[in-house]
Amino acid sequence: MDKKVAIVTGAGSGVGRAVGLALLREGYHVSLAGRRKDALEKVVAEAGDARSRALAIPTDVCDPQAIRNLFAQTKSAFGRLDVLFNNAGIGAAGLLEDLTVEQWKAVVDTNLTGSFLCTQEAFKIMKDQNPRGGRIINNGSISAHTPRPNSAPYTSTKHAITGLTKATSLDGRKYDIACGQIDIGNAATPMTERMAKGVPQPNGTTMIEPTMDVENVANAVICMARMPLDTNVLFMTVMANKMPFVGRG
């Protein structure tokens, strides 16, 4: 099969942008999904000669109809789906006791429910296409294992993504659908710019944390995507080597 097709959510910036461009360099046809049309179009322009294989589809993953439209447009344009990268995500700033129900729900709807709905639509395409099957890669984050201070909504959803990854991996077997999770720590993106100024630590101090080039994340996703469907990378952690995570810091 010559044509490979991918969908990347949260593709307008950061990790999603880097992964979308990496998949295009790898020869994929890629649907770039995100809330901001202008940001998606900038990513398409960055693809250079590969931009003819890129499709910018404005999508709010909190909207089930928008998700259905994303997958329908992808299938109509490219005919199939081989890789879904569930990457769109947000956090909520504030002390746990001060967060509103609306803040909590916004994070859950984006990070967890959005990933679930995208996974459902991917299943519908992947199980009926020829050749059958495909790969789903979830962005789990280091927060799928260990929280930062004041991150209850984000951490809760990322722990839940681990459960979704395991359930999807199990339920996808009969359709030749593989599902894995990439847990990312301190990739240099707009979301981690604050780390250069210092971020709160569990002991109450503020510390500047090391970051890594986001291209390392893109390369790791490509490594997972290249695996044959009889092989799965269930969990992969890619992190700045000196960030406070392993052991006691």
C-alpha cells in the first residue's frame, strides 16, 4: 500500500505541529485539526513541497459534530486512515479548591472526551477499510504518571488517557488496530515557555526546568507509526533528561 493517511489533533502549534510536519516529511497524507484555521494554514505552508498532501480542517474536539466532520472529510479526501494522533489538550490554572466546575469540564471535554470521540470515529474507518486496521497514538504526558502542583483537572484526564489507551489497545485487536501512548516531558513549545522563568515544585520552591527540542517527540511518534500492525509500542516516555521526574527530582 503506497498511500498512508494520518489525522493529528491540536496540530496548529507545539507538539501537534511538529508531529504533523514530521508525518508529511514521512510521506503521509495528513489532516491537520485544530481550533484556529490561521494556525493550521501556517503549518500547511511550512510543509513546502508536501503541502499538497496536507489538509487543514478547523476542529473543536469538544464538538462531536466537528469530530465527525473531521473524519468524514479525511476519508472523502484520502480514502482511508492509518494513524490517529490524539494530541489536543488544555489545562486549567488555579488552586484545586478554587477551580470552577466549568474549568474542570472544559479540560475533561477536551483532553478525555475529545480523544474518546476521535478514537470512536477512527475505529469506524479502520475496521472496514482495505487493508484493514491502523494505529492510534495518544498523548499521555508525564502527568499520566506524576502530577505537578495545582494540576488536578489536567492530571486526572491524563491518568484517564492511560485507561483509554489500554482499553483501545484491547478492543482494537480484533480489527488489527494498535493503540499506544507517548508520555512527553518538557518538550520546548509555547506551553512550556514558562519553565525558563521557573515553575512551582512540590516542596514549595520555584525552579527553572530543562526542556528538550520538540522534534524529539516528533521522531518518537514516527518511530511508533512505522511499526507493523502486529507490533505495538504500548507506552513510550520521551522527556528532557534532567527534568525533575525520576526518583526524588
